[in-house]
Amino acid sequence: MGNETVINPAVNASAPTEINSDVIAEYNRQNNIDADEVAEIAAGTIICDKYKIQNQLEVTSGEADLFLCTDEKTQFVAKIYKRKFAIKKEVIDALLKIDSPYVAKIYTTGTYRGYPVEILPYYENGSLQGRRFSEDELIRSVIPCVNEGLHALHEAGIIHKDLKPSNIMANSDGETYSIIDFGISSVIDNGNTVLVTKTGMTPEYSAPETFKNLFLKESDYYSFGITLFELFCGYTPYANLQPDEIEQYVSVQRIPFPENMSPLFQDIISALTYHDISYRNNKNNPNRRWTYEEVKKWLDGEALVIPGEGIGNAGKGMMPVYQFLGEDFTDPALLVKAMAQNWEEGKKQLFRGMITAHFKTWNQELARKCLAAEEEAGRENGKDDIIYWKLLYQINPKLKGFYWKGKTYEGLPAFGRDVLERLWDKDKSQYPFYNSILAERLLSQYVLMAAPKNEKLKKAAEAIEDSYELEKNNGTDMQRTYFLMAYTLSGQKLLLLDGEQIRTVGELASYMRTVLAESFEKFEALCHRLVDYDGNLDFQLETWLLAIGKQKELDKWRTSMNE
């Protein structure tokens, strides 16, 4: 237990560990394991009544064998345990109730020849093992996802007990991450957060209390802190120590940070790996390890006390009181968020010099940024909004969400979903708003700030903006660009026709057959709505087909139309 569960071997390949075969045989005999009985499953075998085995994944796992399987449409992973009593029923029951994009979903459980089976998602992008990230990437994507994933687990009463990079998977969108591998997880018993098992824990990531057989929610967050250290540095702070040495070290020492790690990032790792848990239940005591709420506040830019550094640390990041719309602000990050949500008032106070004057009394760097924005606005007529937008993200690089002219979205996917729903409702009131975003090319600029290494998203954003420029120059209908923006950003793969929700080309064909059976006239009208007399596709249909990966088929159809 505690070995890596790496879903995609092409992304995360590693040499298997050599272990004495006699020792394995004895362990298998004692634990009712017949490795050959589990591992030798022929391609085409049906398990759990519907999943067809494709091939075994070549990964190193002491607890289970992993197989790629399908249900005819989708790829999954079948995790078949090597011990007949490996899975804790209470953990499985709790996991089945979780509905979070940041926790790997268990689709089905069952048995194969008496051995437990779990059907899990197939993560084609692999785990985070061996990968490195910049601080900005960790702050904008990894930390929020893992924090929400741990929160979902803890709310369900589950303590993971083995969080590390190999147990965090990259989702297909390239932006979000999910926690996997609950083989040694435990369920909190009757509200008691203390557990007394430590089977399979990975010492390098383990909190001090776990060496004394105590597993808490805070223990998962300690592992989170070590994981962040490794994702930034490429190694753990205790990589070359033995378990007993690690136990002695973490109880008395603070983590040694490299010189290239910023004080800001050192703060969150220090807070997550604070060794003393004496005051963990006293929310008013700053000397306790951070968990969900503190990480969430830190991501929102709030200035927090770092445990172990004294009450005086509360002043770090504080500024003299600035009153904005009747509320007092002593944290620039919170002020920026309020300015983003109250766009016109924020612009007024900035360009009248009020924000700059306030920052001059406290932070000259922020004051210079504000003054530069004021001067640029004086030179560039009609550019106040874009200048203001850029400044907000300069003042607070951790500013989460997509803000524009007072509207707030959690990110581009949320913006895309809102656009799509309004298009379905035939709501044209937001068209000028969309045009202002596209004209300023905000989408690609936001991607450069929020996900600078996501080349796929960057190219998609640029394609949307290029489409807008083309439609604008040609004087044609912008709805194609709006639908393209909505489907691309939201990740939605749903076509809405006359109230019918259609997800695949097969479902579309079935719906059209139903309409034809009802009335030829209705069928003819539907056909002409989807493809007009000039051979132009309906905007929604075209962009939906692109969203579900039918680019080649579209190109082939267009070629045949032109022949």
C-alpha cells in the first residue's frame, strides 16, 4: 500500500522496483493474494457486467493491477485489487456520495473472481509525479483544485492519508486536477478526527503526528504542503532521509526553503506544514496548521498570520485604512476585488488619483503602478477600461476569476457557460459586452496571466478573437463567434434543439428520424434550419460539431459541397 497509482504509463513511466520474490510470495500467501489469478485477464473480458478489458497498464502498484477498459464509448480504468478484503466498505460508500470535479469518481464497484474491483476515470494526461510548476501556475490552478478536493473528501468524512504528486491527476481540460487513490484512506468514526492506523503511509509526505499513529484532516494538509514544495522544487525536503530520520526532523525543524522560492510561497508551505497541532480546534489561535478555510483566504489575497511566526505577523501585508463604498479596507487584495466588482466607482477613484495617493503612504511599488495607469489613460483616449483591467491583475496577481466592467466569473469556463445559456435563451442584451471583450482580446490576455503554459487554451482564445475580427471586417453575423466562444470556453458538449438535449451525432440522427416520423414538413423545416439553401450550417450546430471533435468530418463535408 502507498505505492503510486499512475494511470497513464506513457506520461508517467518509471522503472519497477526490484523486490525479493521469496518475500513477495510469503506476503501474498499471508494476505490471500494470487497475483497471477488477477493479472492474467484476457483482452475482451467483461467485468462489472459492462466494461470490456482492453489491456493491462504497465504500472508499479503493490495493491492492485490496473487495466484499460471501455463501455463501448468511454475509456476507464479497472482497478482490481490483489487482496480479497482490500477495500474498506465505509470508504467506498462515502466516496460514492462525493460529486466533485476534484476527486476521482468511482463509477462502479464489484468483484472479479472474488477480488474487489473499482471502475475509475482514465486520465490520459497522467499524474503530477515528476512534473514541476511555477509559483503562479500552482497558485492559479493546482492549489485551488487540491484544496477543494480535500475539502470534498473531508466533508464526506474521509481522510486520504497518502496525498502526493502521483495521487494527483491532470484532467483532460489541461487546467484542473483531481485527487485519486484511496486505498489506505479511512473514514472518520463518530465525528472523531483521530485515527489510529498508519498502514501504507509515505514517510516523505507524512505529518509529525502520523508517526504517532494519529491521522487528522490536518495531516492531509501537511502532505499538501510537502507536495507543493516538490511540485515547485522537483524534490521533497526529506528526499534522502530514512523514515526514522524524517520523524525526528519534522518534529523539531522547519522546512529548509531554496533561495528561488518567494516569501509568499514559503508562507503557505510553512503554514501547511506547521508541526504543532495542539490548538487545531481553536480557530482564534493563529498557531495552528492551515486547512481549507485558511488556504481559500490566502488564495483570495487576504493577509493571514503564519503559524509559529507570532501575532505580530498579522500586520504583514496590511495597509492603512482605505474607505471604498462605505467599507474599510486594510488589505490591498480585498480592495482590488471590490474595485473589480464595482467597476465604474473603482475607475473613478483610480483616475482621480485617490488610489495612487493612498498607496504612496504605504507601498511605493503599488503607487508607481497606479500612477503609470493614470498617465497611460491620459495618453490613450477611450482605453480606460482595458488599462484599469490590467492594473487590477498587476496589483493582485493572485486575483481569481475573470472580471470585466463589473461582471464577475470564476474563470473562463464559467463565462463560457453563461454565454451559451444566454444564446440558448436568445438573449441579445449582452452582445455589446461580448464585443468589448473580444475587441480588446481579453481572452488571450487572461490566459497568458492565468494559465501561461496552456498552449491549447491560448490558441483557442486567439482563434475566437480572430473569428471576431473576421466577422467584424466582413460585416457578418457575430453569432457564430459567440457560439464558438461559448462552446470552446465552457467545455460544454450539448446541442439544444427545440428543447431537446443532444450529446452525440447518433442522438441528433435519432431526433431527426423522430421529427420525420411525425411530419415531413417539420423535418424539412428542421433540415433547412440546420443547413440553409446556400449550404451554410446553423451556427450552433457548426460550433457544437467542432466541440465534439468533428473538425475532419466538417472539412470533408465542405469539400464535397464545393465540388
